[in-house]
Amino acid sequence: MIDVLLATSSGWADGEPGYPALDAALAARGLSSRWVVWDDPDVDWAEARLVSVRSTWDYTGRYAEFLAWARQVESVTRLLNSADVFAWNVDKAYLAALVGVPAVPTLTADDVPALQEAVRRFGRSVVKPRIGAGGAGVIVVDDPDDPRLGTDIDDVPGLHATGPWIVQPLVESVRTEGETSVFVLGGQTVSQVDKLPAGEEIRVHEHFGGSSRPVPLRDEAAALAFDAFAAASGLLGCRLDYGRADMMRLEDGTLAISELELVEPGLYLDVLPANAEPFADVVLAALR
């Protein structure tokens, strides 16, 4: 048997950016590993002692298929974080359930009237698909009668198809302070990456021109990430093996969760290769 199969997508068949660091960290612990595409029908998942979802970044348009795959994998071997965690986390409506933890205010909308009402309540708003990744389908809206709302993706470039959505107030500090990501691995906050968008963009992702840089882990960000993971663990009734907490600073100065990434958070190994070490420790601990 192989110790761990690292699930990726066909667009990243070799592994996530910076993958050699993780390969080396696993090998240094005496663990055998291989990167495999999650929807490759020729992969025998039962041959692995453990499966870790890594760069499966094409699942959002096929999330039902992806969740069915995760449950099938879980039926034959150990899956880090678990299919139930994935099912909860793929729908961004979870942000409204993080009671007791500062989070960016979030409303859900299943139809256009609800979407318009949410925009009316928040004013300048960010509209996102409830199931999505990488900033796809994200738009900024000022007017609840904006003709883009509810328009099919084929008609308006960059706009998500007709619902469901989440709506949040635009957090203006994303343009200046940016977004902070804290990695929580094996129950411990281990590292931090700060991200900034480019120009007038609000999305911090590299494919939209954003930039990322590792910085020392700040106490304020580490505490918020720890509390958010504790809240999520309480809601789910399980310990989380790994994840990333993204956060922004609200207008009143509060640092607030903007997203929890519990399915396939990139480890930013290309800018922070040291993240490979604690992640490899998570894999090793799960195999003991």
C-alpha cells in the first residue's frame, strides 16, 4: 500500500504550486506519496492508507459529483477532514452560522428578490456564488436594480449563473490592508500569508493580479483563526485536520473571518515552503 494519495485536478496534475516541498517533507518522514487526479477512474483509492484533498480546484462546477467521490473514498480508506466537513464547507452559507466569532456580515439569497433585498440592506455589496472558489463569479454591486443581478453567466462576463448567492458588504480595507490567511494544521495556528489585490480589483487571487507574501504570525490573527476553527469544530462535532482562515478588517477595526477553507486550501508552498513541514506532520499523525 502507499501511505498517502494527494488528490489534485487535471489542471494541476503534478501537484499544487510548490509541491516539491510537500513531497520532500513526506519523504523525510518515511512516507510514500503520489499526486493523483481526483476524478481519474483508474485510481484505486483503496490502495492508500490515507487520502488528502489538495488542489482539486475544478470541483466547484461539479460539487455533487465531488462530494459523492469524497464519500466513496471515505468508504475504503481514511480521508483527511472527512466528506461531512467538505459538504458543510463548500456552501458559503456556513459564514452565517459562525456564531460567537467575528465574521464579515453574510446574507444568503436563493432568488433575485432576496438578492436585491440583501444589496438594499448592505449598500455597496459583494455578491458571490454560494458554491465557488478562486474569486469566480464575484461582482461588486451598488444598486439593487443592477441589471447584472440574476443574469446568466453567458451574458455577463464574470457573473455567476442564477443563484444561489451570498451577499456581503464590501470591506473597503481589502484595498489597503488586504486579506490575511492563517493556516491551522493539526489544531495549531502555524503561519500567515498576507494578500493584496491589484489596482481596482478586490479579489486577491494571483490570477486577478493579486500578490501574496509570508509574514510573521500575528497574535490577533492567530487568535481569531483558532477561535473560528473551534467554532466550526463545535458545529461539526469533529476535530479538523487542516484548514485556512481568511480574514479582513471591518470598518470599526474588528478583524473578521471572510472565509474558512476546509476542503482544498492551497498551502502557498511557492511562497511559504515551510508550510510543508506541519502539513506532513498532520499526515504522519493520521497514519499512526
